[in-house]
Amino acid sequence: MRFHETLHGVYFDDLDAFHILHNARYLLLFEHAIGSFWRHLGWAGVLDFNSHPDQYHLVRANHLEYKRPVVGTGQVRVRVWVDRLGRSSLTFGLRVMPLDEDVDFASGERVVVRVDPETKRPVPWTTGFREQLTAYTRELTSE
């Protein structure tokens, strides 16, 4: 299984009063890494639901565990992969790590669900989308 990894800066305004990366910033790091992953797959620019109907999906849940603090400014690595790909849902696995070690500052997951643009009800991912994500997917389910 492959993953996608990006480097992100940690800046002074990302820190809390203790000079530790503020807890809310981790979700932003995840958001940026997932956006980079989509761009890596060719989903850059303006969304086009007619050409790429799988782009119409909504976040169902975020889960995050803080394991050790990011102290001060610098850079972190954020890794993303597809942990589970179901019929209409997709669970991203996520890790925030230092540049020089494969240990977690934080780990988490985000669940998204593909929905019909009009009804907002779940619909299956397209075959082409599923094929595109296969290399990044740990587990395929029929959900």
C-alpha cells in the first residue's frame, strides 16, 4: 500500500500559549495533506462534478489522537493513505510526524461519503475512482 506525504511548516501563529502546536491546527494539517493528495491524483483547480462525480463528497467524521507535542516552529511531515474504501465511504488514515523519525505526534482518520449533489444521499464511488485509489488503499470493503 502506498501513501502520500507532504511537508508543512509550523509557524508562530500556529502555537498556543505554551509554544506547542495548537490542537485545532492538526485538523488543518490533515486538510492540507488530503488536498495535496487529491491534487496528486489530478483533482486540481475548479471542481467539476460532471467530469469527476466522485468529487462531490462530504466529511462524515474526523478522529484525532494527540500522542506527543510539536514544540516550537519548524516543519512536520503529514502522511495520508486510504485506510478503507467502501461502497460509498472512504476512510483516510493520517499521521503527523517529525522530519527525521517515523513516530507520531498525532494520528487520526477522516471519513468522507460520496453523495448525490441534489439529494445529499450516499451513492457508490465510480469504478474509475476505485481503481485510481487501489494502490493507496489498505482495505477494500463492500460496506
